[in-house]
Amino acid sequence: MARWVRPALCALRLWGPAGWRSLYTEVRDVPGKGHQGPFPGRTDAVAASLWGVRKASCAVGLAALNSGITGGRRPISSSASASSIFGSGGNGKEKLFLQDIAELIRAGACRKAVAMVGAGVSTPSGIPDFRSPRSGLYSNLQRYDLPYPEAIFELTFFHHNPKPFFALAKELHPGSYRPNVIHYFLRLLHDKGLLLRLYTQNIDGLERVAGIPASKLVEAHGSFASATCTVCRRPFPGKDVWDEVMVDRIPRCPVCTGIVKPDIVFFGETLPQRFLLHVVDFPMADVLLILGTSLEVEPFASLSEAVRSSVPRLLINRDLVGPFAWRPRSRDVVQLGDMVHSVERLVELLGWTEELRDLMRQEAEKLNGRDR
């Protein structure tokens, strides 16, 4: 046995009979544990369908294994422990700051930006996140008389009583909220030809409303833009669903009368096929922007480690999360605090402030025209 195997396994607490048994059990069960649905705290078997593809990225596969061992919340990872033995693999460059990211973009060194966004991007638009103790969505579902908050996104409960979900869907109707400065910053990245892809956990569709084309989006947890009959699987445009939902009717399939469900990923459902684009996008990225996400939900969270170690990663968030907390890289930049203020600061450093204001003014006029 190679000299490094024993110390490595000891560091990972996997040496000895109990450790080997634990490792076997966890590796055996990983495909059924890796995905937690669109919201944390639950597990299902969807990871099995993604397992073969996710192994194509070493970083994603390793993080997925870790999520199986720790339930998706990672104060320390197997990769972090191993790095203390084998070295971090960093490139030894000096620490970067927000100004450095702006200068790299302005100099044309970053032209294939990949963005990962979560609920924190939409909260400035008035949409609640899911986990905040008093203002979060889960804390305000009592009026729907649910057995527990997560039931609103469970297929079994949906088939039994779809009314709570469609009542919530009506509240989240894309016309009820408008994009904010963060969405339009991402739109400006696209307009300048710098956005390779935007991966979003959000189901509010505000990226589309902001004018980012569907070809640039990977809506990891689905969207209301399309829908599917839960019985015959016939596809429908999202507008057909909204026409019914907005008048408090349950949308039904005209062919088989089954319930037509928006293509939102519920617990137990597979992720959209477009999510597999990460296998191509992340190795190509020359900068990774992570905005407003807790990086707790797998397999989305693992993507934060799928870019090359030489690629700058910028976290703009309320809190320090994910690998930025437990395994930072030398080219990581962290900007904590108010999301809007942080993005406006980056825009200022890029010299795009006037362009962004003009874009937001033009888009506001378009949306006002639609509302009339």
C-alpha cells in the first residue's frame, strides 16, 4: 500500500474496520443521496440519473460524494482534509480583490463568465427567500393548512391537494414582481458578450423578464415558462397555465383532464436536462460569479467547485458560504453584505454605471407599457 494511503485515510477518519465499513456504506448510497430537491432538508434518488455525468467533473463528483456523507452541509470536506496532505493545488498567486475582478473584465481577460444565482438576487425585488426565520416563504405558509411547509413542493401532496401550490404560484406570478439592479447587471454582461451561461436556483423567472435569453439560462429548479400534464405528459406553454391560475382554477389537460403542473422541480423529480450543460460550461469559464445563494442545495452547490483552480471566483452574498468558508482558493474574492450595494460597487469599478442606468430606464418603460 502506498505510503500516503494510511495517513490520508486517517485524516479522513476512514482507517480501520469501522472506517472502511463507513466508506463502503456511504459510497454505495451516494447516488440516492446527492440531490435535495429544489430546497434543502430533503433527499431523493434524482442523483442517480446525474451520477454518470457528474463524474465527468472531478470537482463536482467529489463534492457530490461529500454531500452524501454530510447531508449537503459541509463544515469540512473529504477534499479539504486531503488537501492538508497533498497540497491545495492553488497557483500561488496573490489574493484578489473586487477591484482586481473589475480590472480583469475591463482588460478582456474574462470573456466567458458563468454566473450562479440564488434567492438573494430576487429578495430586493420583494420576493421572499425560503429559509429566513420570519420573512421566509416556509415561515409564511400557515394559511395554506399544510401538514409541513415542504409539502407544498411534494408530488404526493400536490396530487392530493394542488390548491395550495397554485395559490402560491399566483402570488409568484412573473407580472407581480420586477427585476432589480442585480438582474440588469447580469443582462448587461450578456449584452456585452461576456456571459457564457447563467445558472439560477430561482423559479420566479425574473432573469427572463430582465431580457436574458433562454439560451443563456439554466433554470436548475425549473420555471413557470412551460408546463406538463401529470398524467399523459403532454407539454403546454406556461401561458396556458397562468390563464387558469389567475382566475383561481386548477389547470387541466384538455385531452386526459389530468392536472397540468408548471415545470418546477418538486421533491423526487429529476433536474432539467439543460442542467447537464455544466459539464461543458464550467471547464470553459474564465470567471465564476456567485450571487445570493447559500450553496447548500445539491447538486447545484457543487458547481461552485467545477471551475479550474486558476479561475477567479467572486462571491457576492449576505454570508460566507460553501467552499468560500471551508476551502477557499487563492483567487477567490468575497464581497459580503447588502447585495444591491455590492453589485452597484462592482458596476462602478467596471465603469458601467451610466450604461446600467440607461438599460434599467429603457426596460422599465417597456414593462410599464405592458402593464397598461
